[in-house]
Amino acid sequence: MAPLQKRAWYALGLGVTFTVAIVLVFVIRGGGVSAYSEDQGMRLIVAILFVGFLALYGIVLFATRPGRGRVKVVMDERDKAVVRRALYVQLWAVILSLVVWAIALTEIYWDQGHIPVIFPYLIFGSALIVNTLAQAAGILIGYWRMG
């Protein structure tokens, strides 16, 4: 298994784990976004999960990089092609998630004329996780297709 592919598996595992954890916080604490807006403890837990995800993802990227005491890993043409294609998957996944947020929030809060202030925070956090999941999935799909 290529080092890039291993890193993608680690990133995918982290992304799925933290996504499930955040969803569980919303389910266990109940009340959805309105509870999230009003419950400072819930907001703190979700913020810790977002920051923890970014920190662990940074550690994965750092630990799986080539060089410095490790065998120098050279990306061949296949790896570069996989990364190039993964960027398109990543870009479209983030754009699609933002489109879904924009349409859903606009339709839900149309009569109020504005969305609650808590949503931009959730949009940002979800875009970070979607970005990571899509990159990992794009890399894994790329290697799978090249078979």
C-alpha cells in the first residue's frame, strides 16, 4: 500500500469518527440546532471536537510525511495523478456541501429573513470535515480505479 493511500485511510477514519461523534452530541443532547445555540456546554463539546479533529489530522499529516529520519518517499506519476483527481473530488464535495447548506438554510429561514448566528460556525466546521473526507475518499477511489 502506498504511503499516500495509508494516510488517506487514516484521514478517512478520523473524519468518520469525528463526524459520528458530532452527530452523537446532537442526538444525545437533543434539541438540534436550537439546543446547540442555547447550550454553552454543547457548543464547547462540538468546538473541542472540531479543534481535536484538526489537531489529530495535522498529526496524521505530519507523522506520515516523507523525510527526516524516514525513508525518502518519492511520489511517482501514478501518485501525482491520484492527488490531482482527488483535488477535484475535494473541491466538488466542499462546493456541494455549501450549496446544500445555502439552499436548506434559505428555505428553512426564509420567513425570518435571516439565519441564526450559530450556523456559520457549523458550516465552517462541516466544510473542514467534508474537505478532509473528500480528499481521503478521492485518493482511495483513485488508487482503486488504477487497481
